Amino acid sequence: MNTENASKQYRGVSFEEIKEWYRINHMGRLLEDRAVGYIRKAKGWSYHAPFAGHDGIQLILGRAFRQGQDFLFPYYRDLLTTLAAGLTPEEIIMNGLSKEGDVAGGGRHMSNHFAKPSIRIQNVSSCTGNHTLHAVGVARAAKHYGGDEIAYSSQGEASTSEGYVYEALNGASREQLPVIFVVQNNGYGISVPVSEQSANPNVSDNYRGLKNLKIVNVDGTDHFDCYRGMQEAIDYVRSGEGPCLLHAQCVRIGAHSNSDNHLLYRSEEEREEAAKACPLAKLKAIILEHGIMDEESLTQIEAENLAAVDQASATVEASADPDPASVEDFAWPPMLDIVESPSPSEGDKWKIREAINETLHSEFERNEHTFLWGQDVASKDKGGVFNVTKNMQQKFGRGRVFNGPIAEDYIVGTANGLSRYRDDIRVVVEAAQFADYVWPAMEQLVEMSHEYWRTKGQFCPNITIRLSSGGYIGGGLYHSQNVEAIFAHLPGVRVVAPAFADDAAGLLRTCLRSQGMTFFLEPKFLYNQNFAATPRCDDEHIVPLGKARVRREGSDITLIAWGTPVHWSLRAANKMAKEGVEVEVIDLRSIRPWDFETVAASVKKTGKVLIVHEDHVTQGFGAEISATISRHLFEWLDAPVYRLGAKDVPIAFSRIIERATLPYEEDVLEQLKELAGY
């Protein structure tokens, strides 16, 4: 190092650092050029969003990030950000060409979605701006554990139009979390100008009313102004006063992406003006003007960069493509290898609500890194709408048990983020007060369903989604609908629905000790029913996921059910026995995965099948079971597979209409009689 230059500064930045800025920035531009070349040759990089015009803010953001310490959530335009933050040219190109060696996820995600989880550069999805919630969640963990990590979230200005971005900024401000939200405003959301996206052309002005949120505006094309603004943002966040919104006014020199023709909506004059604002050219001019480097030194850096990119390209092009046989690898987090503990046959009984509450208490005592939040779950002596979480906050404190806002996306998205902080964290969220209020969180639920697969096992959101589901309560719309089939359709998640208190306890305990994401559907009708009560289990009672339970043995008909209909099925089966027909009742308990082996053994014995569920018949989960039985057990069937579920209408508020919609004991009995006589 030149000691004379090391002591020299320009606008508070050492000459040596400025040289490094130029080296990285120029390298990034070469990689952009290489991406365009690969696209033209149809070799890969089929999605490419150039960063040119965002150079200043991206370079400074990447340099501010501390590898392996801070958390960085980049967006699809952040090539230079991630290069400056620690990715190598080879790793950048691996992603662009969707190679097996792509450290983001082995080619499972779109090109130009750069990540390196091993140093905490997060694998972010294409759902623009939703990672703001993940940044808030991991920052919440940093604050809880007293760490000095900063969560950096980066996005374009158009994605701030999404409601969940407001939720993230509002929540981080209210909780005073160490997050720096970087907004790179180039004036366009693809072809839509900012005037058609935002009430204010400077989108940071939209958030000026949020208490504790510091707003810093910088010129995103000026590396030095970005450096000044970033230092101001970091100082504020480290003070503990709250988050910062760092708004960088950039230009978009080229099109939005390789699939966008900006000639169709931008004038020649506008494009020329954007080119004149080139941040790299401005940086080079400053370097020469102030004697930081001469032309010869700059040329040498550029030649070395080109040689490095050429070498990286050759290495990557010769490397392996993803193996098609690996497509199902990491589709599901590993299951706990456990044996079901026997339920006691006698003793004091508990109801499902009590079983869930006491299991939560025991698991929170067992693992101090377990958290619970949701709407209305910790309000003085109240523990949720149904008091399922009663006394949780009193016992485990506000740091681990607390209320979330009425913002389902925020509740679920911050769970995703918080679970990233350490592997032994387990999060339980009451994602909505009633299951059919959960839809605002759907994009976060879908997001989490493929995190493990998308990252090739590098990140697994260990989260249990508790939802009070189903009808039979006269709740009507948004209080009585069933959501099981929709969630069971998502690869990568598990769905359980207990019918008895011992299973509620055992399944919940398994969820809380497992890796991955589980929907724990609580049939609200059964919370306080005596007929769903069982003798109280001990604190180690555990039930495997995906393992059914034969509730009643029989030889004539196999009846498969879960949740509330299990009880109607048992009653109907007992009545059929009086007529000489023995019905075997299987309580699936888990519908994703579901226990085909137990079902198959029963079907081979009886030859007749009735599937009963509370959800709608059309595309209900019973259709999946029926199709599987028809495909694999056809030769043992003596009759068509029967299905019984709710009629294909919403669940009404009127008890009369609700009863005409949902399946009851009488409906099960009618189907069993018809099937017995087939």
C-alpha cells in the first residue's frame, strides 16, 4: 500500500478506498456486459436487470455490509451490491448461467437473484419488496438477543407501492429496530413512471409521519453522497432509536430488463440525459481530477478486471449444470424420527384448548429460543379470541410473547425473518384470529413454502402457523371457512388437523421441535367439547407427523376423516355396527403428509372407502386421497370411492343454512348405508 495515498482523503474517504470503489464498480459493469453477451448467445442469464445508473448506492450498500454479521436482503437489480458485499465474479456468473455451483441455490432461482447465505446475503424471491418484512423480523431478533447486527433491505421505488412495505416500515418504526431500508428510485416501475406509482415523486416523503423512522435522501449516482448518507443511517440505527429509510435518487441508463424495450416509452432526449449521469464516469473523472489515480493506473485495473472476468467465465461455462435427478432434493425439511408415545387411558382429562395451551407452556420452558406472536394473543389476562394462549406472556415475558398488529402479512413475514437469526429458534404465530382471515399473508406463506428448496437447504423457516379453522360455530363468512386444501396444495409445507386433545398436544410438540413450516389447524368447534377431551398427557407426549390413527377397527368399510368429522364418523360407525356393518375409522391427523400405508392396509381388508372432511367437496383434500387410492389400490376396491364434504358454497352465519352446508353425523350415516349396499 502507498502510505502517502493511504493518509489522503477526498470528501472523507481515503484514496485507497476510492481505488477499491473503482475496481469493484468497473468489475460490476464488465459482468453486466458479460450478461448481455450470454443473453445474445442464448447461453443463459435469461433474466437480467442492469444496475447501471444505480452504481453509487449499490457500491456503498455492499461495502457497508459486514460479511457473516449483518443481514443483507438484495433485490434483483443488486448485482453491484452483492459483488461489493462479497460475491466473487465466478459466483455472479454461476447464478447468471443457473449452474450447479450457484451459491444462491444451485440454479433453482431466477438469474440475477444473487445470494450467498453462508455470509448472510439472503436468497430473496421475485415477490418485489416482500423481503422488507424478513429484514424487520431478523432485526427484531438482533434487538432481542442484544446483537449489533444491522438488517439491510434493498428495493426499487415501485415496490414501495406494496402494502407489506408500509407494514414493514411501520412495524420497524414502532419496534425501533435496526433496519436500513434502501430504496433505489430510478423513476420507473418497468414502464410505469413514478408519478403513476406514488403520491410523492420522492417516495421517502410517503413515510414522513412514522415516528422513530429517520429518512436520509442521497444522490444515488454520487458515490460520496451515498457514503455520507449511509454513515448517517448506520449511526442512527446503532443509536437504538429506530430504523432508517435511505432513499437514493438514481437514473436508469438502460431498459428495465432484457425483456423490456424502453424505446417504446422513453424519449431519445431522456435516454441521453440518463447516460450523461453515469455514476462510473463521474467517479472516474473525480479520480483523475484529484490525482487519486492516473490513466495508466486505471487502465491497469480495467485490464486486470477483464482478465478476472474472462477467467471466471471460462471456469463457470465448463462447470456442471444442475442434475435433473436432484429436483426433489430439499423439497421437504427432514422429518423428526420419532415413535409415537402412548396416550394415557385414564386420569384427569383436558380439552383441546387446554392441551394446546399447556403444550405451548411446556415447550417454551424447554426451549428458551421459542417465540409466539399474533393478533390479540397477549392482552393482559386474555390469550387470544379463544384464550388458547392464556398466561403465556405473563410467564415468558414480552420479549417472547407479544401482540402483532392487524396485519397478517407482517405477522408471518417477520416470523420468516426472525427464524433466520439462529437455527434453534422456533416461532409460533397465530397468523390470523380466524383461519379465513389469513389471506393477506398468502404471499408470505407461499414464499416460505419454497425457501428450503430454493436455497438447497441453506435456510429453513422453522415456523408453526396456528390457525383456528372450520365451522360448526355459526360464525359465518371469515369465521367458519376451512382452509386445509389450499394449504395442502403447497409443496414444502405440512398440514395437521387434530380431532382429540392428546393428538393436539402430541402434534403441536412435534411441530415445535421440527424443522420447517407447519400449518397447525385447530378445529375451533372442538376447543371445549367434552367428546374431544382425553386424559392429560405428560410433557414428552409426541405424535409423528404423517402418521394416522385407527380410531375404530372394522372389516366392511374404511372411513377416512380428520378434524371435527372424525367425531361424526365414529358416531355413524357405531350405529352401522348395530346393523351388522363394521366400519374402520381412520383419523389421518396429518393431511400433508398423509399416511397412505395405514389407509392401504385398511382398504385391502375392507374393499370399500368413504372419505369425510369438513372442507368443500370440489378440490377438497379428499379428492387427492381418492385419486391415490384409485391409482394404487384399484384391484382391492369393491365399489367406487365415496366422498363427503361441505357443499360448494360459503359457510353461512345462519345456523340453519350452516347445517345444510356442512357434513354431520346423519350425512355420514347416509353415505355409509349407501356404500354398504353397493
